[in-house]
Amino acid sequence: MNIILRAPSSLRLLCLFAAKRVWVFAFCCCAISRSVFAADLSWLPSDLPPLPTTGPALCPRDYLTPAQGAEVLDAAKAHFKDRDSWNAYADLLRRKIQEGAALAPWPKKTPLNPVIERRREFDGYSVENVRLETVPGVFACGNLYRPLKANGPCPAVLTTHGHTAPIKTPEDWAKHGRFHESVQRRAATLARMGAVVLTIDMFGYGDSFTQFGPDAHRRPDAMTFQLWNNIRALDFLASLDGVDPKRLAVTGESGGGTQTMLLTAVDDRVSVSVPVVMASSYFFGGCPCESGRPIHRSAEHFASNAMIATLAAPRPMLLVSDGKDWTKYTPQVEFPFAQAIYRLFGKESAVANVHLPDEGHDYGPSKRQAMYRFMAERLGLNDNAARAADDAFDESKVTLENPEAMRVFTGELPKHACRTVSEAVTALQALQR
């Protein structure tokens, strides 16, 4: 038998009134909370481009003029006068990067199922081909460089790459992505210096090109997967025997510089960062993998690449800039801003700038030399083994490999591999539920 007890009508009315009061109180608390914790953007200059009336706020290419970019940084320096105010805004920026990159909530981390194979040995280092399953059916591929002789746990460096010319002939692969000479040279030299190094494909490049085809990279999804793949790459490096998980670094140029800045911003395991030719106050990136999602601007926030780079503070960071691209003003604009933020932490000496006014947009020899010196000092590398007689780091003993030797997918893809970007996005989103 079911027994239903009914309260008198007056009591029911009283309960309804009380419930309404509680709901109104809760609503007001939420409104007050949003008001209290909403970012104060009154410090932003008034001459910035207006927010769009509909859709996400995207900031492609030279979204600002150089004068506007400098004005924003000057305004930020004047507004964020202490560590607490900067930290509060930095936390907001990290949240907006996560949300803008379509990674909120963070996906569940699934087994990486690493495959490491085809070991080759060279002068002072070895190279292996690596496959990581960052999302079920989605693979991030690269090459793992290790010193042949290591004294104790080694630091590890993730090296990202920038955009290269499209593949039109078989010969183009040698200049493509992680197969490029500059990527091989820096990875091998760092390994000869005593670091474990992982080079990793951009989404839609290298072995990811094989998985998803030539058009995969020119989509905003590329940003989502690149940031997630790089986070999982740190998981992999930190898990390796012989790696010191407290000494993880990242470096890359151009679009790889964007990856370096974003990874360092959201993952505090990065202890040293070297973004090369990308930390600009007015240029936000020309590819959807850099500016195709609203990571830079919303009604709640604004952050140029220079501000995102400085989310590294107080961890050591080297900005490498040149005179023939959008980093040409770094010594006068972006670097002084970074110094000001690091000064709030009492760590001004942890940030540095090497500016090469006669050079252009690349990760060429002199830029790599600057990075080697910074990494050696900040990671405690035994750099003598890689020093040449003129006190430069010797790249002459690096063996440049054919892309065919470095590939992961030389035959059929795994049977459960996603075959389209849409399938990959669905698999990633399933981890966010």
C-alpha cells in the first residue's frame, strides 16, 4: 500500500515561497560571482578592431598594426602592476585558450599505446620512429632522438615545426615538416648534448598527412589536435626511463613557435621554452592552426601572441627574433613587456632575447646556436660533447636522414585508425563527455 502525505495548502505555499527565495538568492549569487570574476578590460586601448556582432572573435594574420600591438602591451604593463593582478588575468587567459581551442573540458587521457621502432645509431645519438595514439584512432607521429651516453636522468625537449611548402613531388618530402634539415639538425645536436628529443608532426603533416590527407591541416581542428598532441607528447616523454620529468622543454619556429607558446601557457610541466620568430604583438598567425579559433580574443579577454608567450613566466624563456618578419620590433616592444612581467616574479633574468636584425623567418644556424646555449644553461646539459673548437655547437656530425627512413606509416594504417578529420573530431569529443 502506498501512503501519500499531503501538507496543508498554506504550508505548501510557504515552501514554494521559500524555494523561490532560495532560487532568486542563488541566481543573484551567480550574477555577483560573474561580475566579481569577470575580467576588467578597461585598460585596453579604444582603437582596437571591434568585436564581431555574431560568431567567434578571430584574429588572423596582422590583426593589429604594429603601433596598436605596442599600445596594447604598454597598456598591459601599466595595468598589471603586481604579481596577483597578472596571475589572475593569466589564469583567465589559460582558460580562454583551452575553451577557444575546443578542449574544454580537457579530454580524458587514454593509453598512448606507443610504438617505438627502427632504431638507428649515429655519432653520439640514436634515432627511432615513434607513434602515439593521442585519441583512439588518431596518431601523433615523430622521431625520438637519444644520447648514446647519458649520465643520470636526462632532460627532454619536444621540438615542433613550422609550415613548409606543399608536397607536389617526391623530392618535396625532404623539406617537409619534421623531415626538414633544420628540425633534424636541432634534434640530433640536442641529443648529442645529452637531451632526449622528440620531433612531432603538425596535424596534417608528415605521417598525419598520410592518415588524413592534404587538406586536413588547413582547418581550425588542426589547432585543437596540435595542442592536445603536444600535451600527450609531454606525457610520453615524462614516462620514458632515463628522463627527468622536472626538466621538460619545448622549442619550435613560426607555426611551431605558436605551438611552443600555447603548450607552455597551458601545461606547467614545461620548464624551459624557446619560441622562435613568432612572439609578436600584432601578428597572430596566418594559418587556421594558429588563429582559426578564438584563443586570442572574446568578450572576456584579449591576448596577443606576445602576451601568450609571457604566460611562461616565471619559467625560463628565450625569444628568438629577426629583422625581416613580424618579430622585427621584439627588442623595443615584445621583450620589454616580457621583462616587465617577469620582474613581477623577481625573475627578470629568466627571460632573454636574441635578435638577428639581418636575418629572416626561419630556424637557421644562428637561431639554433642561440637556442643551444640557452637550453644548455637552463637544462644543465653537458654541452662539451657537442662543442666545436670555435665554441659553437657542432652540427657537422649530424647525419641527415632520408624521409623514408623516418616515416612511421610505411604500409597500411592500423585497422582502427580514423580516416577523416570528422571521425577524429568525434573521437576526441567522446573523451570530453
